[in-house]
Amino acid sequence: METLLEIIKSTLESGDDVLVSGFGKFCVKHKWARKGRNPATGESAILPARRVVTFKCSGQLRAKVNGSKS
């Protein structure tokens, strides 16, 4: 399992997507810089651009989680 996670991590770090058939797809998305606010102080701040990892589950996995037998 750790080997699989290392492969996924290194693939995502290089900017490529990872598709696991019947499970889902891990993608790297770019988030642009934007205005934000510190919730504790209310002070405005600029949040820097960054990359985030997203996951979209497959239809098969969604069906199994929701109790469908297909």
C-alpha cells in the first residue's frame, strides 16, 4: 500500500493525473491567488496561488457506496 501511495504522490508532484480504474481519479488543479480574510482578526489578506489535489470517485465506486449492485 505504501508503494502505491508513493507512486501516486510522485505522479501528482510531476503534474500528471492518476486514474485508478473502478475507484477514481486524482488530479492536480491550479488555484489562482485571491483575496481572503483572517477569520480571527477580520483582516484582509492575499492568499497566494497554489496547486491542490482533487479526487473524483468513479461511477462504480459511487454506486457501491450508495448500495447499488452494478
